[in-house]
Amino acid sequence: MIKLLLAWRYFIRRPISILAVMAVTLCVFIVLVVMTVMNGLVRDFKQKNHDYAGDCVITSDSLVGFAYYEEFMDLLNQQPFVEAVSPVAKGVGLVHIKQFNWETGIEIHGIDPVLHSKATNFADTLHYQRKSPENVFQLPSNPQQVGCVTGIEVIPLGRRSSDGTYRYPPSPMQLELLISGFPLNMRGGLVRAGTDLVSTKSFTYCDDSHSELVKVDGAVVYVPLEQAQILCGMDSPVKRISSLNIRFTEATTVRSGVNQVRQLWQDYVAQNSDKPGADLFANVRVQSWQENRRSIIAPMEKEQMMMTMLFLMLGVITVFIVFVVMYMIISHKSKDIGILKSIGLPVSGILWLFQLFAVFIGLIGALMGSVSGWIFLYKINAIEDWLYEHYNWQLWDRTVYAIGDIPNHVEPDVLAVIIVSAVLACMIGAMVPGLQAARKKPVRVLQVNQL
Amino acid sequence: MIQVQKITKSYQMGKTRLDVLRGLDLSVKKGQFVAIIGASGSGKSTLLHMLGALDRPDNGSIYYEKQNLKDLRWGKLNHYRNKEVGFVFQFYHLLDELTVLENVMAPAMASAGMLTWLSLKAAVRQRALDLLEQVGLKERLVHKPYELSGGERQRVAIARALINQPPLLLADEPTGNLDSRTGHGILEILKQLHNVGQTIVMVTHDERIAAQASRTIRLVDGKIQESALR
């Protein structure tokens, strides 16, 4: 009992303990803010990639793609765990926008907008046809013209404002896009389209797709599936696609769904191995959305890990500060240690006394850091807005970075880990000085204090 | 009660070896008030520390109620310091962070866990109040040690030493840091305790103070030279 009482009295009576509490507070504040923002960015980024890819992707490594997908789609659609399947034909191409006399390289994605909106969150990325994606490739003013949807950064209009939002005219701009694809035959050779090696088609701009993924928004142009197949040479002799995006029912986990699809695919490939072009199945992989978007997500996760490691070093500094504070307190309190031993407090009691002292430092510091961090995060976007309004300063230039609000949702489990880590760091910092104190010989300490 | 057999203790001071106790024998019976007298450096405080298990002899044995202190492991040694002996130091050695009342209760708190303390607290507090009343400090319960005079601090130290009702009270120059009038008051308290059967071993260098004890032992060159029972 005396351990708790003395630890608390040391804590509230020693000005130096305020220093240690401040160190822990600052450390917890910084770690909480950085971890929350970083975790939020990574979480948002993963969610956007999940929205973009669906739950599962059957994809070919080759631009040639793979055939006989329709039968497999039928098979998938019969499965109770499958919500929707969307075939996508992909190819590289060039776009020429007549009105701007502008050319750039693009990724052609041929989709069925209805199926793709069911399998992915494609419809949510649209502006004009968000509620009716079935009409996304149709221009009301000219239903005969084939429409397309461009990634919002493909058309160089600089519509992104300083707060990260985009300006949209009331109705789609009248733009004609000449899209050229490189048609490949089933062996991967270029197919001559008439006299040209490229296949060119005219499309009318119908809508923008804003997925908030830079590489998608800046390069992808969506066109009707059959048009993309023509542009990329996937329309004959058997129709081919590049991938199947699949969404599972809510009750199905991604892992179990992917495993079932993988099994179905293996069986399907085995059954169709004698068909012409079946060798293209060799390039096809069944992936979860995480595996499919690995190359995009991994660098951000590595960055997050690096930041976490850097901020763990702050924890080491906290341990050192607590160590120094404890060392100073123990050197000032050696008489108390002698007295406590003379009245029969065991070695473990002395050690616990200083551990409890460290717990008070860690707990109070962590709570103060958590509260101040939470308040700062709660106001972080308002603070950034104020700074931008008054000093024209932004953490991330929204005209450059595809980030909306700064993520500020404090995750309870992260907060709990930070608080527990802070307390443990303090206990570790107090361990060596505490052990030194516990090992002091009472008679020597008391005699020294008599001098 | 206490049997000391041929204990030796020496300290290494650089290259010089200082023999403080040289085969000392001593026996203290229950209820005695023993004064150990000797010049500075004669080893009297060292002897007292060994009786209180704050230090160990190099050789020889100290028996407390036929139990060799050398054989006590950590838990039993702490129990001995906590329950069997009470220590009064020359420089009081009170805990500055605690009040007078808390200082007196400290030994009881040291041996009690959180739950045990809840059941003991009321009784310990009452005993601490009684002891403080006995030593005339009932009005200074919430004061801190640094707010008290030397004599008052020593009376708090005596009350603290007695809180667990130890059979043996060890006092190391209890009046050594006090003026003669205050020191006399402390001595009166010790005499009163002796009168109710408390065994006391007191170290002093002052012959007049030693004369108040029931038995005086003179320590010369690390050995007992004279023992007189009055």
C-alpha cells in the first residue's frame, strides 16, 4: 500500500515528473496524429482500390487477354456466393481530342456499364449518370454516337480546384475523342486494320469517372465492351477479354470467395484445354482485390511502415527521458529507499514503487496526449482550411494530390495500443533505475545521508 | 532474546582494512533496556545495524529467539525488520512526502497488500493515533516532517518504530541530534516504554544518557569491555 501512496506523492510533488509527463504527452500526441492520418490515408486508399477492382479479379498478364469468358461468367452467375461479374477488355491506346488538339496515351477499358457498376463501384465514380449508369455511353442529344467516359484527369481542363473538388459544367461538354488502339491477334501479333496498324474510332465524351485513384483517373477511358474488343483486336476469331471483376455476396468473405472462384477456374480451364486459344489460360490468374492491386498499395503500406518505425523511435526517446527522470529522482530519494528497507519493504516493493511512479507518468502523459491529439485531429481540417484561407498554405496541395479531407478518424484499437505502449515505455525506462534503487544496501544509504 | 556470538565486521578503506568488530559476544534478555556506549568509530552503530538486520557480520552469528539471522531468506528478513524490530535513527529518517500520521503507519502499510490494507487500515490508524498521543503529537497529524522540530521528528520516529508492536526496539543515538532538554524528553519516552516491558537496545556516546538504561555495555576496539547490570 505504501508503494502506491509514495509513488503518487512522488508524482505530484516532484516538478521533474511534469517534464516526463510532458515528454510522454508530446510523444503520444505526435504518434496519434501521424498514425491516424497515415492509417486513414492507407485505409481510404485501400477502400478506393477495393471499390475500383471489386472483390476478386480474374486477370490475364498478357495484353492478348483470354477467351471463352462468357461460359465462365454464366457458371459464376450460378454460384450463390457471387453477386455480380463484369468482363473488361483492356488495351493501351492513344486519344486525340479534336477540340483541344490534344493527344495523350491512355488505357482503354471496355466495359458493360451495368455489370461493371454491380461488380465494382463504377457508377459512384460518375458525375452525370451516377444514378443511371446503363445510359452512360449514350448522349441524349445524339443517341447514334458512341459515347465514352474519361478518367477525370484525362481531359486537360484543369478543373480541379484548390480544395480538391472538380468543377463540372451543367451538362457534358461537346467533345469528340478519337481513340486509337493496337489490335493484337491471339498470338500477340499486331493485326493490320485496313492499311493501318492501329484501329481508330470516334467517341463522344459523355461523363467523367472520378475514382480518386491518380493512375486510373489520369489514364483510363471507358468505352463499351464490344468497341474496346474491336479496338484491341479482341473481337475475333473468338471474343476475348482482359479480366473479370467479381463482387461476392455480403455474407462471403473475400478469402473464401476467391478460393471458390480459383477452384471453379481450375476446373473450367481443365475442361476447355483442348479449345483453340486455350493456351491463353496459362496467363490468367485468380486474385483477390488486394493481390490484384498489390503493386499500387504496397508502396503506400511500406511508407506507412516506415513512418511507424520512425515514430517508434520517439518511443525510445520517451524511454530515455523517463530513465533520466527516474535516475534523478532515485538519486534524490536514496534516503527514502534506505528507510523503506529498514521498515521491511522488500526489494520487489522498491522496484514496484518506481514502476508505479512510471505508470503514473505514462498513464497521465498518454491520456493528456490522447485528448490533445484527438482534439487536434477533430479540428485538423478546420485548421488546414483556416491556414489556407489566411496564409495560403495546405498540407497537401489539392490541385496536385488526389486527397480530399485529411483523415482524422481515431481508431480505438490504435489509440489503445499507443496508450499501452506509452505506459510500457515508461515502465521500461524506470526498470534499470528501479532495480538499482532496489539493490541499494539500506545501511550504506542511511549512513551516507547522515553525513 | 538476542544472542550475539563472536561477530566480526571489517571495512576496506582503500588499501587499509578497518576492523570494527572483533569477535564480539553479547546477550540481551527480554525486557532489558541496554545502552551500548563507546567512542566514535568503536562499532556501536555497526552492531546495532546488525541487530536490526540492516547489515550482516563477516563472521559469527546473531540469534534472535534462537533463530540465526544469517539463515533468514529475503522474505523472512523483511518480516524481521518489519515486525520484530523497530528502528529509531539519530537523524530520524522520516519520509518527507508523507504526513506525520502516514509516517507512523508506514511500517504497517509496507507489509500490507492493497486488499489487506483495506481491512487493517482502521485498526492501524487507531494505533498510530494512540502512539502519537502517547508521544504528545496528536495535534500534528497532517504536518510534514520538515514542519516539525528535531524533538518532534524523533518522537514521530519512535511512534513509527512501535506501530507494529515489535518485541525489540533499536535506537541509534536517539538524542544525539537534539538539545539536552529535548533529548531528556525522548529518553523519558524510552524509559516509559521500558517500564511497560519493551526491550530496548540503545547506542549512545553520552555516559549520562547511558546511565538511564538498566544495563550498560562499553564497546572498546570492537569488543565488549564491560557490562554492568543495574
